[in-house]
Amino acid sequence: MYCILDIETTGGQFNEEGITEIAIYKFDGHEVIDQFISLVNPEKPIQPFVVKLTGINNAMLRSAPKFYEIAKRIIEITQDCILVAHNTSFDYRILRTEFTRLGYDFIRPTLCTVELSQKLIPGQVSYSLGKLVRALGIPVTDRHRASGDAMATVKLFKMLLAKDVAKEILISSIKAEIKKGLSPKLLDLVESLPSKTGIYYIHNEKGDLIYIGKSKNIKKRINQHFTGTSRKCKKIQAEVFAVTYEETGSELIALLKESEEIKINKPIYNRAQRKSIFQYALYAVKDEKGYINLKLLKADGRKKEITSFTSINEAKNAMFRITAHYNLCQKYTNLYDTKNECFQYKIKECDGACIGKISPEEYNERVEEFIQKNKFENDNMVVIDRGRSIDERSAILIENGIYKGYCFYDLNYQINNIEILKNIIIPMQNNRDTRTIIQGYLRRNKVMKIVKF
């Protein structure tokens, strides 16, 4: 649990500043669940340059509560939370100073979005809050007021959580929350989860990740882990201490994140998925008569493949659909082994390429149509699909045939402006698995829109 805060002060000498306004948003990693916003009477005058910057003047604060009157509420809302701010050293110092004056030792773990941004969004011209959110297309209102700046920090932090593929923030949060004592009951863990699409993370008592998975219904899938009788399920049931999750809205993003994060984090119960999960691949081979044959073989990284499949059954089912959709010959898609005509020709569902009734040029044109549709070697495109909420959309960026990553956005100009798009994109690895996941998903499912540029 996080408390994202921003504090406005009177200005003045170091450690003599007074708080004029405070905003705290309690954030569970997905949404704001509580908030506290208040002007504060600092009992000292505000510096003129601060009045000009924030718009807060002495007259506005005369009837505002003094710090001791709101101290209890601050303690309550931040209890068992990690404090997050843009330049935490300043806000945390001011808050601790005020509590020290009251004789209370205020201690909370902290995270700084300046430091996180420098690590997760490198290469920015400036890491000041105003310039950074502008570069990321994050809307901000009431700039230099506590509530506006704190809400902008919430949106920035949400983006940083998504960009943290190594899950360093998540794991540090879990370790901060885990207390000695009895593990939560499995039923309690399940009840706290949403029935939504996304990635889930299973942690042990040390906070370490032991399993990563994806599901269109996180709650249902975790319940299957906790009620399963397989060897792996029983091990997970014995070791689980906490379950966290990240909603994606888009099943395609969930598939891509699962593949990459397993390879990066290497959870002990994801052994089978640490390497490539696509064992079979489809290759194009021209025979001596000039016809392009589609051959399904064991995946070989040295050869140029069209697409890949996780199992032989998935591959064969796909090949039957592809053969029917593009009016191909089962003999040349290796679904029917014969030296003569294929079975489909006998029942008049093949136009005779297998016995030379259709020229190689005419037949190969249909094969090339399939090949071109199922590769994006030189494509520049954005795949747009549903987001995590009704007002949000997701975008996957492919540039020159290379998968760059994904993002979530609220405003169209965030993806129409390529510089902003590249800033908000969560960079991901481009490899055979990611290309095949995208190809396979687009082959089987509809997305909201594909924009080519």
C-alpha cells in the first residue's frame, strides 16, 4: 500500500519552513482508495515568491487547521504504507520536522518518483514534475497546488509501476507489508483479488516471487491454484504468503508481460516457461515444381519462420483453419500425405494445385497473402485495444517490424504524437516469443484498431 503525497510550504530557511497545504492519496497499486487534502495554518508568514508560485496567501490560511489538528489523520492514513513523492527527501523531511515539534517520531518507508523515473524512464531532458508529466502526456491541473501535484504523481507512479518489469518496487512493497505471524488464509487471499484480465504474482513469506501467471479472470485462476491437487499446486499452497496483481484489460498485453517477466524474474515454479514456449514453427519451402509448401517443423532459430506454435495440436488446428481460409491445398500444407491429388480435391474443396490444375504463380499468390499477413518484418503500427477501465485504451508499438513495448493512455494525442508515445511506452524485449504471441493473437482475436504509420 502506498501514500502518495505533496506538500506546499511557506519557504524560508532550511528546517524552518511551515506547511501551507498537504495532499495525500492512498493508492493500492491500482486505484486511489482514500485521500486527505487540507490547507494548513503554518503560524508564520508565507514568502512572497511562494505566494506568486502557488496562489496561497496568508489570508487564505487564517481559518485553516493548524498542523497539530490534522496530525492524527496523517498518521492514520499513512499507517502501514510506503510514502511516495516527487523528491521524497523534501516532503518527508518537512513532515518529520512538523511531527518532531509535536514530540512524535514519524517514520515511514519511502520511495522517490524522481529516482524511479531516472531509472525507468532514462534520457529525459528534465525530471522536474512539470516537465516530466508534459513529456509523458500526463494531464495535470492545479499545478503547484498540493492536490494537483499529488494527483499528477499518482499517475506518474502508476506508469512507473507498469514500467518496472523486474518488479523491484512491488517486491520491496511486499517485504514492507509482510509481518511475522500466521500467513493469511488462502480464502482471504482469493477474496481480495479481482475477476479481471491481468498478471498475478505469488510471493512467499520472504516476499520473493515464486510464480507469475496471466488470466482473463485473476480470481478464478488463483482459486484453481489453491484448490488444485497437482504437485506444483500443492507446493504453491504450502509456500504462498501474498498474491499481488496488475490489471491489463488487454489479454494480449497480459500474454506479453507474462512471457517477459517470467524470463526476467525466473520464479521457481515457472521453470517450463523460462525459455521459449513455442516449440513448433511454420516454414515456407518451394518444391521442384515451383509450389510453395508450408511445413510444420520443430522450431529452429537458424531458419526464417513465418509463425510459431506452443504445441503440435495447436499448430495442426491452425493449419486446417489457414488452409481453408486461404483456399490452399492440404497436400502443400502437409496436412494430407499423398503423391497424387489431396482428399479435399476428391470432395471438390481444392481447385487442383496438387495435380497441376492451378499454376504455381496463381497458387503461390494465395500463400504469399497468408505469409504477408502473418509477419510484420517492416511494419510500423500501433495495435489499439481495451485498457484497464472504460475510459482507458492500451497500445502496442511495433516499429520497423520490431516490438517496442506497450502503454496505457487516456488521451488520443498521447499516441498520435510519436515522441510522447515513445516516452510512455513500457519497453519490452523483442524476440521470437513476443513476435509469435502478437502474430498468434492477431490471427485468433479481434482488436479495437490497428493504426499503421
